[in-house]
Amino acid sequence: MRVSTGTRVFVGRLAGLSVFDPLGDQVGRVRDVVVAFSAARDRPRVVGLVVEVPGRRRVFVPMTRVTSVEGGQVITTGLVNMRRFEQRPNETLVLAEVVDRGVTVPGDDGTPVGATVEDIGIEQDQRRDWHVTRAFVRITPPRKSALGSLGRRRGATVIVPIEDIQGLHESEGEQSAARLLQTYEGLKPADLAEAIQELPAKRRAEVAAALDDDRLADVIEELPEDDQIELLATLETDRAADVLEAMEPDDAADLLSELPPDMQEELLQRMEPDEAADLRRLLMYEENTAGGLMTTEPVILGPEASIADALAVVRREELSASLATTVFVCRPPLETPTGKYLGLVHIQRLLREPPHTPIGAILDRDVDPLRPEETLAAVARRLATYDLVGLPVVDVAGHLLGAVTVDDVLDHILPEDWREDRHGDLEDATHG
């Protein structure tokens, strides 16, 4: 296929286009454009594309492999390397870092005026190299400026040659994190965590600051341990405590256990007393035991609650799928550590019985509870032997302390770096 030369395109229009291989099979979709700034060049060089392939994985496609950008699609040559994209220090992501950045451009009379980058234009020259050539900006003149001398009303847009723009790469013109998060809208926590890992440390901190507590908590739970600690350290102490409260208790306890004792205690002191009490209890147990694996917030109801009540509880959106499969039945109080543990009810049984039936009448008493000191191996064997999703954990007096679910066990039996190589099998299959 002939390479198109002299092609001009704005990155905003390029984003989302389908990427095809030479045989016409779709590889993925463009999510960003990678450029490299250099003091030796007036025009930044376009290095490649960030392409999202099936599985929400973002990979790098060099511009040397792009044969055509036209007709609403991108054509590449050869196989795409499925290794996860990792941004290098000298590289900049246009949509993630440049769009919405504050810059300075010449006014009509040559006087510098403020502007905001709305889009970036790239162009392929006759040597088939791609460069950034222009920017589409929105003028934001100072309040006291003479608008007549600018020849444009406040908020007017204009296309400016890249050579005439100041601050495009300087740190003082950083893109707002809110604008960056718009490009990640709709991603699941695991995919957002992977996207954040690809950002420079400074941008990760800015994105963390822009996320609400619940969303940030979900993202931190999906990060490798070292990245969890690094991201938590960028937060103010009170904010870090709020995020820990929003995390699943077992995940929060695992993260706290990796912090220095003085930092751990300070965060616990800043938390709500009942939330801190749950985490202090979890921190008492060894990591690879039932006590260390369990969550202190399973679904707990009294025996008099109806099946309709139980189904209403397990339908709550904030519950994970594994926690929603089992209702643990106890005498009051119904918050861990509870009153006497009576038994459990599986969601399938709830769906088979009349809604007015009390759950105390359909208890499964055949599942033996775990003790908090039981090992990870023992917990895994019990779950596998009886095909269970969750198991109760009780103390010597029979009080419910929490529950261990299958996802808690998987997190601990998978290799330590599984979050960093979550697409390893896909790579192997692609290159096998």
C-alpha cells in the first residue's frame, strides 16, 4: 500500500479511529499520540500512537509503521507489538498532557496573549516523518487587555503555527487533571489503574488529587503494592485517611501493613474510630491467614430478616460480586465482631424461596467456619473442595469476625507482579 505523504490531521480527530493491519483486520483504536520535544528542533517530532487493543490494553505503534491516515482509519504495516505502552522521560502524550494546557501566543499586534490549547495538528513531510506543526487554541486575554488591539473577542479560537507558541512544553502550562480524566471516562478501576501507571509520577499525583475518594480507592486496590504506597504518599494525611476508609478493609489493612509504624498510626488516628477499629483488628493477624485475608464487611443479617430484605441488600451496587453471593446470618449485633454466628444463605437459595420467608428458616449449617489463624493454603483448599465463593471466619466464642472470598485468596496466591503483567498470557498467545 502506498504511503500517504503530506497528510495533515488534528489529534482530536485522530483519537478513536480504528487501526487496521495490512490484511484489513482491526488491531484496535487510537487513544493518544506520542511526541518528543527537542531544543534542537522548532517542531516536536511525532514518535508514535498509543493504541488500545482488545482487553483494554494500551500498546505503542511507531509512526514508522503507519502507512496511511485517511478515510477515517489508520493503516499500519507488520504486526503490532503487544507489550504494554510505557512512556519514556522525553516523551509527551498529546491528549493526556498537552490539550487544555495554558500557553502564550502572539496577538494581532504581536503582543503576547494567554491561550488554552484545544487541539494539536500533526503533519507528515515529504520524507515521511511526522511533526507537530500547529495548534488550535482559545484566546484568554487578561481582564485589562485592550480587546481592540487583539482583534478578537475573549474566547475566540485561532490556529497558530507551533513555532509561535510559548509554554507548550513548559511545566507552568500543565493540562488540568480533570481534562485528562475525561479521556479515561468509562474505564473500569483495573483499566484506569493501568492507564495511570503509564503516566509520569507528577501526573499520577495530579490525577489522584482530581479523583473522588471512592474512585481513587477502587484504583489503588488495583495497583501493585509499590505503586499503592507511592500514590498514597502524594496525598495529604487527612485525604489519605479518607481514601483508606473507602477501600475494602482487607485491602486497606494490607496497604497499612507496608507503611512505617509511625505513618500507619497517624493514618489510623485520622480515621473514623469504627473504621480504624476494623483495620486494627485486621492488622493483628498474619497476612497469609484467614484473619489477614478476610474482609470485616460481608453481608450480615439477623435470622428474622426476610428473603426480600436479603435480596435488596445483595443488589447494592457497591458490593463486589463475590460478597453479594453469600449472606451471613448472626444474632445481634450485626456488625463484626457480631453476636453468635448461625449459618449462611447462598444467593441461589434466596432466588428459589418465597420472598416473605425468614432467612433463618433456610440456613446452610453444613459449612464449617474458618478460624482466623488458619493458613492461606487451608482456606484455598476449603473453598475449592466445596466449590464455595466465600467462607465465614469466627473466633473461639463463635462470633463472626469477617469473611474470606475467593478473590481475596487469588490476590495472595498469584505471583506478586501479576498486576504489572496482567496481559502476559495475551502477549504469549499473540507472539506464540
